[in-house]
Amino acid sequence: MLRELLSGSGGIDPSKLAGAAGLPNDPASIAALFSQLQQAMNHADDGIDWSVALKQGEQHAANGQRQLDDAERSRFDQAFQVAALWLDETVDVTALPSPPELLTRRAWVAATMPVWTQLAEPVALSISDALTRVMSEQAPEEMRQMVQGASRMMRSIGGALFAMQLGQVVGQLSAEVVSGGDIGIPIIEDGRAAVLPQNVAAFGDGLDVDSSEVELYLAVRELAHARLFRHAKWLRLHFITAITSFARGIDIDTGRLEELAESFDPSNTEALREAVVSGALIRPKSEAQQAALARIETMLALVEGWVDVVTAEATARLPKSVAIAETIRRRRASGGPAESALATLVGLELRPRRLREAAAMWRAVTDAVGVEQRDAMWSHPDLLPTAADLDDPAVLIARLTGETPIDAEDAEFDEALEQLLRGETPAGPGEDGEEPPKA
């Protein structure tokens, strides 16, 4: 059946198959799709060929891309020099070992694809394993041996489809991100800072802000993000491990998969596409996944909150810094690039819901203990604030300053104890402590 499909005589409209796979419906893309699937079928034991994702992503990013010019390079070089000086005044983390980079969209895809494939691989394998499991369970006993060979082929073809879709998603993302740290998670290796001048210009369109201010503000943000991940050497691995742990826990609903297979109409792939896009094939999150999601959300809020605070302090000289920061917050609240990419690739609906609380907490920590002690908290994961600290920063501040926070109930108890020690009768609830009037 697979060989007939890929030879063009299987009764499935190639354009609809491309649509179901989330790929463009044009002759070149369809030809590439069938070529890659045929190659995957002929190399069924070689695992997923992630070079397909890189090729797809670079091709998509190249559409509409423009090259950098000398004027842009000069402007951003100057912006990064000023940004580094301003940031030195507001953080206690060291400078980067190499100068920031200016990337085209295609170069950004090439630089980040290794991390994207690492994050997406557990999901691709989970889907492929579910497909092969359904095939094996449904096959009659006398066909089991033949189905095993077909299962390996199906696993390879499923991986090829997923790799192509990964390339499309990352290629689309390359037209939205403005910098290496725009995603929030570390998709560029530690010690590197990068901006995409073409996308920075698009970000500034429509804002009543001079382009030089936008470039300088985003340069500060990018340097802050890159410096943080270089300073906290454990942070990158922590993020990637948490996301891959979540992805490995994804469980495919084989019952729903069987229903789709039984009712599949080769001339209408819309039901299959809708099931894939909507996540109907994925079972509800397990307790372990919920815990992993909570850790990721808290960590993302801590990182983004810290970057917001130090960027605001460093760019206080810019007349329109508040307006630029608000634009970034609105962009993030509406579902930024990270959310759309992770939702598509690993089923991770991620939004830094606690970002405002994290930013407020970092401001309070800065006021209480200063920049040096604040940034020293990133030296080890055990020193970082927890989700509970976001709920009640006063407890964290008291722990850092060595003081004990006193709430209203503690104050009332201490007053009552002091009255007892003086031989007085403590006032009851709601009483003012005065003697009742005589009859």
C-alpha cells in the first residue's frame, strides 16, 4: 500500500497528503515530500533523518529574506557597545567571550535547529511507536512477521514527515523572532548573543519610536539573556531536560488512532489534519507532565522576569523604553513565538503566566539585598526562588536578609503573650482591651 501511495497510484491526492502533513501545497513541496518519503522507506532502519528538517527550514526562511547591509552592521555594532556599558551598571554577571552576531533568517535556522531536533525527537518517536504498536496489535497472527517489516517502514516514514513539519515550523518562526533569546528557552549555545536585523525592523514598524531606540533596547535584552545563561552554566541543561522529560511523557491515544484509520477517506484528509493539529491524538497530561510543566513555567517566568527588570534598569535613559517594553509584554501575552512553536512541536502549551509576579519579586530582591546578591542566586538551582516565593516574596526577602517576617496574626499573638507575662488579661477577639462598663 505504501509503495503504491508513493508511486502515485494509491488513490490519495498528493496535495491533500501534503496539507495533512502541514506542508505547503505547491508542486515543488509535494515533489520534495514524496522524494523524502521514498528515501525514508528505502532506509527504514536508519532512524529519523533530521537533515530534512534543516533543509526545509532553510528553504522556508530564505523566502522573503534580505541580506544584511553595511549600514545595519554599523548601527548594531554601536548599539551593542552601548548596551554592554549600560548593562554593566545594572548586573553582576560577566560579559560575553565573543561579540554579538547579526543573523539572517536562514542563518538563525541553521544555528538553532540542533536544539529544536533535540526537543522534538521524543514526540516523533512517541508518535511512530504508537503507529507501529497499532499495526502490530491489529494484524492477524499469520501476518505478524510481514507487519514487523512494514512497521519499521512506517516508523521511518512517520519520522520523515515529522522532520519536514519541524523544518516548516522553524522556518516560519525565523520570520518572527528578533533575537537569540526571544524564545525564552536557550536555543543558541551559551555565550552567544544574536539579533535578526530584518525582524527587528519589522518589530519596530507601527511603533511611534525611533528605530535606533528599538535597536538599542533589543540589544540590551539580548545581551542580558545571553549573559544570564552563560553565568548560570546549569540553566541551559535544566531547561532542555525539563522540556524533553515532558515530551517523553506524551502518550498517543491508540483508540482514537484506530478510529481514524477505520474511517480514513483517501480523498479527504481533513479529518486526519484536524486530529493532528488539535492534539486529539494526545492523551491528557499525566501527573509527571503536570509537574514538569509547572517547573518549566516557573523557570521561564524567573528568567524572563529577571531579563525584564535588568533591561528596564539599563534602558531607563531611553525616552520610549516603557513603550517598547509594553509592546513586548503584549506580544508575549497574545502567544509569542515560543508558545506557538512548542505547542506545535512538543504539545507544550507554554505561556509565562507568572511573569509579572516574577518581575515584581526580582525588583523587591534588588531593593532588599542589592544587585550582587540578587545575581548570585543564579549560581545554583537550589538558591533560586520557588513558585511559593512568587506567591509571597516577603518570605524570600526575609530569608535573604536574615529577618523573620511578621504578619498580623504573629503580631497579635506576640502582644497577647506580652500581656500575659505582665499579668494582664489579653483582649479577646474583637475586643479593644478596655474594662467593661459597670452596671
